[in-house]
Amino acid sequence: MTVGGPIGPLAGLLVADFTRVLAGPYCTMLLGDLGATVVKVEGPDGDETRHWMPPARPGPRGEEATYYLSVNRSKRAVTLDFGDDADVAIARALAARADVVIENFKPGGLARFGLDYDAVRAENPGVVFASISGFGAGSQLPGYDVLAQALSGLMSVTGSPDGDPTKAGVAIVDVVTGLHAAVGILAALRHRDVSGEGQRVEVNLLSSALSALANQSGAFASAGVVPQRLGNDHPSIYPYGPFLTADGHIVIAVGNDGQFARLCTALGVAVDPRFARARGRTLHRDALRPVLEAALATRTAREWYDLLTAAGVPCAPILDVGEAFAWADGLGLDPIVAAGADGERMPGVRHPITFSATPAAYPLAPPAPDADRVWLRNLLNGEGPG
């Protein structure tokens, strides 16, 4: 099933991408950045995110939604109408050829087209077939991130204690689910390398959210503790969050007693015995905060950042997204890359993993609808990748 073209640790793998919106496309973009040949299959109306704007980026193809652009580089695109038998046949041929099939249709939604796992496996026994759903195969509830944030308890622990439950500022459950899907696919490919056997990989938003809640969900699983909203505070560590200075906030993250002692020295305050140990700081946070903020009020956030960093106290300014890119650039992380060939270079966020021998590459900009129909026809006809 090897195809030519891209280079990278996943070069030679063909991924049939029947996903849309965020979790699936994020997963397949990561795989594409690492060299997999990803064929994005869209219906006649296209991926919904092509229409989710503003914000939009102007270009030779007209305005394009930045939402779509953010998770769809490193892919080919073909438009297939599943109401057309000829297009269904193309989809089946692609699935029969692919190393990986990934889909996020409603559970069971692909069976009537002969594109469910059993049907694809019958033609392609070694296939890794990944399914992303909202809440598992037994639920028909639409897989929207905000629903998962609500149902998982994430919103219940986000926001002010005396305010409303709050969703995260990004569709974080979708992103985490996409990462879990990528991990599952790579593990299944490793198993296939060893055994020759394909398998089905299933991930869902709710399970991903419960896993990603980590210490919060773990508190309930292991001790029956139902966590509550604490605003910007941490349930088990203090000080760990934003604190007011003379001109704004600085985030201080004290993870151990030594760091707290250094903080007190830098601030010029005595170490109260109540606060010397982590448990005491957490239990007496209401008494500790005014002591810290009284000292912090004597200097600006930038001054404290410099002083505390020099003292070995973890801290950070609170930046907007634009400032965050500038900060990352200043650290030499080169956070923005350009995908595509000359003349169609599309800026985007760098792949998050660095490899010493097989770095990520970005040869393909996010594709226009049905841009690669001829390419796919040639591939399926055995005429090469085009």
C-alpha cells in the first residue's frame, strides 16, 4: 500500500480521512506533517469549518476560514457525494487501498455505504480503522466539543466559584481526542508491523475528557471527591495562579516548599509556619494571598518577573495569543511555519514534536475542495501518486 511523495517517519502510509470539523482533522494533519499521505474526503458541501468565519484569510481562492486552515494542511482533498454510486465506489476503493481509515460519522453511519469496519476489513485485512465519536458507539448524541465539556465535568471545574460553569477558550476536548486518536493509530500500526494484523481503534470525546481531567477526575475515581470550581486556583497547590502586582497580574507557580521559601525571600516576607509546607499553604490560602499581594504591589509585573526568575521561582506574564507567538519566537521555537509550494505558501502553527532524524515537513497547504480528484484517480488506477 506504499505510496510515493512525502518524506518523514510516516512516509509511505496512506490515510483515508473521512473526518470533519476538529478532532479527526487535527489528528490527520499531525499524521500528514509526519509524512503520511492523507486523502481528505468531503461531501458536496465541504467540511463545515470551511464556512466557519470570521476570522478569515484573504487569498487567491477568496476568503478562507482560518478555522479550516488551522487543521487541514498536509492533505490532499477530494469531494465525494455518497448519494452517487460512482463516488461511493471511489471511497470504497480508497479504503481498500489505505493503511489507515479514520472516520467520525455518527456510530453506524458508514455501514449503508459499505464503509464500516467489517466491510473495509473484508477487502483490506491489514487496515487500521479509527473511529471517533462523541460518546461511544451506544450514543447518538452529536459529538460537539461543548457538549463533552458539559457532560464530562470540565465546565463544572472551570470558572469562578461564585460564577457560572465555563467552557475552555478552545475546543480542548476535540484537540485531546485527536491526539488520542493519533496515539491509538500509531500503536495499532506498530502492532500490525509485528503481527501483520489490522484492528479497529475507537476514541470518544467523553472518555478523552475524563482522562484529560487527570487529577480532577482521578480525585473522584480514587477517593470519591467531586471537585469544584476554584477560579484560577489549583485544588492541591498554592500559590499557583495569577497574583496582582503594581500594574497587573503575574502568574506564580510554586510546586514545592523550596520554591516557596525562595519566593518569600524575594518578596521580603517571613515564612509563617502555617505556610511552610504545601498542605498548609493549600488549607490557608485565604490568609496567604493578602500577604503575597501586599508585597507584590510594590513593583510591576515585569519587575517581579525578572526578580523572581532570577531567584528560581517559576513565574510568567499573562500574554495574549499574539504575544505568545512573539515569546515563543524569542525562545527560538520558530512557532510559525509555511506549508505548501512556492506561490501558495500558507502560514500555520509548527508541528509540536521535534525529531532529530525525521523532522516534520509541510509540503502541502490546506487544499481547495476537490483539488486532488485527478491525483486520486491516478493513484487508484495504479498510475502513481500524480
